[in-house]
Amino acid sequence: MNETDIIRVYIPNGSVKSVRYDFETKVQRVIHVVLASLGIDKVSYGHFALRLVQFPTAHTSNNDCYWLHGSFTMRHIYEKYFSTSASCSQLRFELRLRFVPKDLQEMYQTQTDAFMFLHDQVLADYLTQVSWRLPTETAMQLASLQLRKRLCALDKCFNLEELEAEGVLTRYLPETIVVNTKPKALRKSLLAAVKRNAALSPTECMFQFLNIVLKVSQFDVEIFRASLGTGWTTPIDIFVGMRVGISYNTEIRCAPTPVTQLRNIVEISIRKLDETSEKAIVQLRLTGSNQPMSITVPNSLIAESLAHLLDGYQMLLSQQGSVWTPKELMCNTLTSEFITQCDSLKHHLNRENESEESTFLAKAFSLSSDLRIDRSRVSLEELLGDGQFGNVYRGTHLLEDGSSQAVAVKVCKIDSEPSEMQNFLEEASSRGKLPIKWMAPESINYRRFNTATDIWMFGVCVWEILMCGIKPWQDVRNHDVILKLEAEERLAKPENCPQVLYDFLRRMWAFDAKMRPTIGETNRFLNHLLDQIDCGIPFNELRAPCKEEADTELSDETVLNGNAKPLPILKLDASTVPTSTLWRTLEQQRIQCEEDEKWLEEEEEKLLPLPAIATTRTFEHLTSLSGSRPLLDDHGVLPQGYEFDRTDDNVHRSVFKVVGAVSNLSKSFVPSMDNAQFVALVKVITNELKELFHESSQCLASLQPAEQRQVQLVETLLGADMRNMAQSMRMALAENATEEDCEQARREVLKTAHQLAFNCKHFLESVDSARLRSDVAKLKRKDALLSQRV
């Protein structure tokens, strides 16, 4: 391994990617380059990891491969694994999808390329590590699924001999079956198995293959032989995965017992059990617990593998940086030049902590040399603030032309953890930590910032003032704040706060940004309160300005300013937004009951001849809002005087067939309905939804790639509703279900069907918006429609 060269990265499907590197190239950079060449989206990057394995040894486990930390440089890898290993020539780089999500259906719908990578990885592992110990029937079934997936245009006859000549049979079947079974019998059995799967699509073949393999080999979970606590007392199996969190098992036949969730991890460290033992301890610091959790493993290699796995899952769940710093990164030797640069800052800091802070700065700034400036040109003058995440100093930066520039310098605190030191510059370059507890929901979910989000944050600041400086959402973790906001929970009314002011704060905290007051309205409201206070009116008698007065002032302001246009939204990279938060935000659109109902009735009158659909109100149980939140943005709004031409719009027609089926179910439903009639009504909904998915696939082909992804994202909601409905139906039709349970399950089906109808409306809006932005929308003038009606 030379200082500058090319490394070969092996992919599970057998291909190899070459990446040019130097000793400063990081592992994370190598992973991104390879994934980009494979066409995998950036959203999926967090699932992948790079490892070193012994070659040609095919079987790998936790104790014979080396998982590489994303911050490792090639210099670290060379010094740790290649400079001292006698068999270093047999090490090779492999890219793996190590951090498997919990829901593979969602992964397929939102991260298709990453799902295909996972399928290829599971297939390769199955053939090399699992297939030889499976029964012949199971191995034949799995091989037939792969053949059915390969033979997309399957007919009654296909050339099995040709596939055998290409080596396909030996690829999908264990060698023991190929050797011990006669060729004629093998072909006959395989042909029968393939024909049994003839009705499956290639996608269904992949999911059925993964489900069968998951039962015999839990590819979404890694198992470590370890001991809970400090010391090698009673070894047990530790399970780690998105599905099980951190769990343990003492008996094979028992289900794993949960210990903690992966999202609770805030720091990971490794140390030896003692100087004379090879055993190591992985120590976890968890949220909500003062005592760390310790796991003892046989050696440091397994400890690093476990720490790498836990760290990767917590980064994926929390969307934050690494909480584990390997000793190679903490113990970097500082160059004499950099020590000199750090020494130039010493005399500006507190004399008592001079030595500690200079050492701390050296560690913090040694992370990324490409982000450094000449420290000798920066002088610290005054401590401006002692914040939660670091100290801020007022300083002066001497520019190269001799002029000086006033700057603010942020440094870590002396008592910061090593992991915080390592992530300091990375956080600064990525806009640092965000004040989640002050932010509006769309800012948390989408990183969207505009005047409406400013109103929300201003309201929180007013609340802080009224609470005399108490921070909002005390004892609530950051990732739980958005859950409370989506559940319509808001900050409590401060003591001695006028009720009229708190009511206005609640308006400023409306989930729908359009329902919040404008900056001008907020200014007028507060000035009106101040005028009343100046007149000596008691707090409990303060009144809001009358609506007529506010409307008049707003109208005058609009006339003076001309046409009021919304300010542009700050555009940020939305690729880092996790899929789960997008899902939650889209689901909030379901609460537009009143506006949606009116829209549905208008459209049904124009399209459907079913009088019951236009007259039946079936969604009274949902909370309604007076405003709407259309999906069309500033670049997808209809031109004035035009509307969509629905003459040959199959998507529009399919949407309202689904809505009609839901309305028919709601109208016909009575508690005494027998199962056959109920199933028939639900089956109509599922059939119409399948037709909608078919029309959607035809429509997607005409859209731009970016718009296709937006439509597919909303389409996932329909699939989720379909799965929820199927689950409730199974409960309703269960043989051992009581009459009360059956009735409750039926009402759950009805509730899910209503949600499906609303989501179909939002799906149609997303399609219309995508068509407009892709310039394929068919429009017509409204006046033409009116003249036809006359």
C-alpha cells in the first residue's frame, strides 16, 4: 500500500470499483465515491460501511474482519493494518450495507438502489455461508426465486440447458445439491419450483427470498458473544440491530430480551479489562441514565466491531455525528508547526487554564487541516458568551493585506468529552447544532426557514421572557420535541401571562404556517397591548385589537406596498433529511378535513354520477382546520384563469374511483354487516387502488427524475394505508376474535380507508404539481368551461 495509489473496493454482486487515494483520503470519502459510481442516492449513504477482510477466505464474522471508522485516513489504515501484518497482501476492501433498516418495504419504495444492493449482499452471503446447511427443498425454493427473478418474460418453456451451460444453476444452488443429485432429477425439480413461482413479479421474488433467508439467518441483526457488565462472568448472546435495538438471549429458543434502544446512545468508549487480559470493555453512555452500560467482549477487535456497529446505527437514527472516537484518532501526534500556532493563542486565555486550553485547542483544530487558517493572525480579546456548546470570544483577524477584521471565535470548553472535540470543526462547517426546541415543525423536518418560522421562534422567545429565562421544553429530548408538536402539544401558559397574549402565542405556534400571524400583525398586536398597559388597564382585562381595525390596517399596508408577494424560502440541501421525518410531515396533511371535504364534493359533482358520494359526510371524527396546505409550491402554481383539463386524465379518474369506493364503504357500513359483504366492499377499494398504482407508473414516465421522486414519496403513504388496512382486516377476520374485537377492527379499517381517501387527494395534488414543473400538464381556460355549461 503506497502513499498514493489505487485501491480496489469489492461489491457483493462480484463487481470491483477502483478508487484513487492519498494518505489523507478518509474512509468516508472512499465510501461516497463508490456509492456515487453505483448510482445510490446520498440519503442512503449512512447505511454503508467499509471493511478489510482476509482473502481468499470467504466466510467472515466479527472476529476476522476489520470495520473501518469513517474518519480514518489511509495513513491510519496503513499504519494499523498493513505496516505490521505479515499477511497484509491478503487483505482487501469490501463495501457493505451494514446498517439494515427496520422496514424493507419502505426502503424499497424510498431507497430502491440501496435495497437492490442489500438483496445482492444477502444473496452472496447466503450462497457462501448458509446454503450448504439448508434442506434441499428450501435451497431449491430459493434458487427458483432467483431464476424467476432473472427470467422476467417467463413462458411455458425455457432453455434450462442453456442456463446450466452459463453456470446459473451452480451459482444459485449449493454445491452439495449439484454434486449429489442426478442432472435429470435436478432439472425436473428446479423446473417445477420455477413454475410454482410463475405468478410472482421480480420484486415479489426478491421480498420472498429475503423473508425466507431472514428466518434461517438474521441478516438484519449481528450477534456478539459477550458478557453484560464489567468482567467475563456469564457469556450470553448480544443482539444488535434496528429491529431489536440492543438485546440479549440466554437460551436459543427464547426471544431476545431488550436492554435499550440504539437512539439512546450518546457516547461510546473502549478500554481493556485489565493489563494482563485480552478482553475489552465497550462502555455506553445513555440518555436518561447516570450509570454507563458496559459490555465485555473477548478482545479489542470484537470491541471495535461492536462500537462501529452501535455508532453507525445511532448516527442513522439521530442524524448526528459519530459518538465513538477510536484511539488512533485521539492519539494523533501533533506537528511542531501546529503546536507553535496553538501556542500563539495561549496568552489571550485564562492564565490558570493556559496549559489545558492550549492542549485542548490543539486537539480540536487537528481534525481537518484544510479548514485551518493561520492562528498567529488571530488574537482573542474578550469573552463574549459562555454557551451550552462552547465559549465565544471577540477577536481580531489580521488579513494578508495588513488590514484587521473583527471576528467571533468559538472554542470548545475545557471539560468537553473527546468525542465532542473530534466533532467540533465538523459541526461548525455544517452550521453547528440547531436550536430544535425553539424551531418550527417545518424547520425541524425540512430545514426550511422563512418569515413564518421566524414568527414561531419569536413566540418562543416571548414565552422565555414571560418565564423569566426558563428554557422551553424542559426535560424533553430534542428528538421528542417534534412528536409533541405534531400531537398538538404546546408550551404551557406562563404564570401572570395575560390570557389574550397567550392566545396570540398559540396562534404564532400554529402547525400550519399559513395560519400564523404576519410580522406586521404581530407588531400591531403587541403595540395595542402596550397602549392598553400605558393606560393602566389591568392584565386580566387586556383585549386584542378588533378585527375590523386590524383588517383596515392590513389593507392600507397592502395598498402602500403594492402586490404583497411571499418572501423566497431559504433553499437548503434537503437530501440529508431522513425519510421518517418526511413521512411524519406528509401525514400531518391529513387534518385538513373541512377543506378537503369541500374539494372532494366539488370534484365528484363534475366527475362521478354517484349522488351518495357528494352528499355523505363520512369524516366527522377528524379534527378540521379552516385553512388548507396545498402541495403546489411557488414553482407549481396554476396560471391565473386556468385549471387542469381532466378529459383524459387517468390518474384523476383513478383517484376518484378510490374515493368513491371509500365513500361507498362508509355509507354501507353498519355494525351488523356480515363478513362477506364487508370483505367485498374493502376488496373494491384495493382493486381501485391497484389500478391507481398502475396509472401512476404510466404517469411517472413523463415526469422529470426529481419530480418522480416527489410523487413516489407521497405514493408511499398510500402503500402504508394499504398495509394498515390489511392488518386490521386480518384482525377482523381472525377465528379467535371476539365480537367486540371484530367490531373494533372493522372500525379501524374504516378509519384507515378515510385516511386513504385524504392521501389520494394529496397524491393527486403532488402529481398535478409535478406535471406543472415538468411542463406536461394539460390546462384549459375557466371561461371556456363556463361557456360550455351555459
